Amino acid sequence: MAVRRRVTGVSGVGTAVMKQFAERGLDKTGIRLIGTGDVVDDDILNAMGDVALGVVTSYHYSAAHPSAVNKNFVDDYKKANKGARPNFVAVQGYDGMRVI
């Protein structure tokens, strides 16, 4: 018997959280959502709209970091991955390989 598993990307959960936050009207009450960076991952942030304004998150990586090292990493990653932008999972792999 084959077992089917639904695989949800790490950002899919963040989208669901933000959708529920807005559906319940919490964004209009003055409540500030505080969470991890995957709630507003770079790849989904623009599609969230105004509900993401004022959300406070923290994570160890953003593709927008202006350092020369990161700019090179982002450029190389995009070349190797058909223009896709790296996220925190990509940089974890990169950092791990550098350590090894």
C-alpha cells in the first residue's frame, strides 16, 4: 500500500498564519504579530499585502542583505537554480558545506 504525504514548503505555513490573522481581523485590532522569519519569507511577503505591515519577525538570513559576500552568493545561487532566489534553507546548506 502506497503512503501519500502532502509536502508543504516552509513558507506555506507562514502564508496560512497570515491568512488566518487577517481573516480573524487581528490586523485591525492593533495586535502585533511576532514570529519567526518564515512567517514572512522573502518569496511570499509581496503576495501577502498590507496584512504583513507591522509584523515583527527575526531570522538568520535575508537575500536582501547588502554585503558583498551575500550578493555573490545570491548571484551564484540564481545562476545555478534558474533564477530562483535563495532563502534561509539555501544559506544553511551553503554554510554547512563551507564548514565541511
